[in-house]
Amino acid sequence: MGKFSQTKDSNLEGTSPLQGNQKDERTKLWKIRSGEIDTQDLQGLEPKEVLPPGSELDWPTWKTLNRLRSYTGRCAANLIRWGYPCVSDQCSCGQTQTMDHLLACPILDSPCTSEDLATRTDTAILHARYWIKI
Ligand SMILES: [Zn+2]
């Protein structure tokens, strides 16, 4: 057997030739698959091969903005769910600190919406910078 021989379970069996160019086909697959995934919301972001607004920001703010957009961050509720030893799932405001809560925490003057995150408004930047350690 040579180094590049195909096995019986080759992953090439389920493939088909591309109909268009790679970029268009990849974008088409993202759109199709984003409809299959049970997500809460696409946060107003359209699948495409460009960075969402905010990539010009400093790295910590950009990272946090994307964590807020994807509901995947180190909020207290997630840390407990992931098995990290935490004292509490409470935010300093007294409510359960979920990713949703980070957008509506009363500590910050105004709530941050999905639209704010998608378009990178000043409110989105304010929230990202406040929750920079999330
Ligand atoms: Zn809070």
C-alpha cells in the first residue's frame, strides 16, 4: 500500500464536481447549511467571504464583538456549563449571566441589539469593551 492509496472509506465517494467557482460554491453551501443549523439567529449577518464590520478595531474588542455575535463567550453560565469551577452564575448586577444577558445587563446604560452587533454601532463597541474578558 502506498502512502496515498485510497481506503474503502474514502471521503471522495460523497463528493461531486463543483458547478461554479470555489468561492461561490462555498458561499452557497454556507447559506444552505446555515438554514439547517438550529441557531437562535444569524445576528443579521449574511454568510459571505468578508469579515463582518469591526475588523479594524483592536483585537480584544474585535474578539469580544464576535463572541457576542456568536453567543459563544466565557459568561458565568457558559463557564459552569463547560465544567469550569465557578462560584456563581450571577452577574455583578445580580441576574444570571448568560450571553443574552450581556447584551441587556442593566449595568450598561442601553441594551445592545443584534442589529447593533451586525453593523458594529457605538453601542456594540461599548458592550464589547465592557465585556472584554468574556
Ligand atoms: Zn448583569
